Amino acid sequence: MLKKWFPQMENFSGQLKKYKVTINDLLEENRKLEARAKACENGKTKDTMERAKLESELHNIQRVLDRIPPDVLAELKRQQQYGKDR
């Protein structure tokens, strides 16, 4: 009686092995994609932090420039222009 079902069981077992290989390949590809996504996210976070740092520095420089008296700033600009004309 089992002989009747044995070929079908072997075929089914073969199909399961193929599916297992495919599933394992897909799981490995998924792990690689997750690693790439995480690396991109870390890079994005790093870029965001760098941008925030640069914006902070820009605001600090702007505050320093805003404290320079207008007449001094005008004189500095005039001297800079004079140096370019030479």
C-alpha cells in the first residue's frame, strides 16, 4: 500500500528541498538588504548631524558679524575692495 504513495512522497520531498533552497536564498538576500538599509540610515543620520553642526556654526558666525559696528564693517569692506583693485 505504501508503494503506491512512495513516488508522490519522493516528488513532494524534492519540491520541498527546492522551496527550502529558494527560501534560504531569499532570507539571505533579505539580510543583505536590511544591512544596506541600515547603513543608509546611519549615513543619513550622520549627514543630518553634520548639517545641524554646520548650521549651528553658521548661526554663531552670523551673531559675531552682527556685533561688528556698521562703520567698522564698512571700513573692512572698503579695505578689502581696495586690496582687490591693486
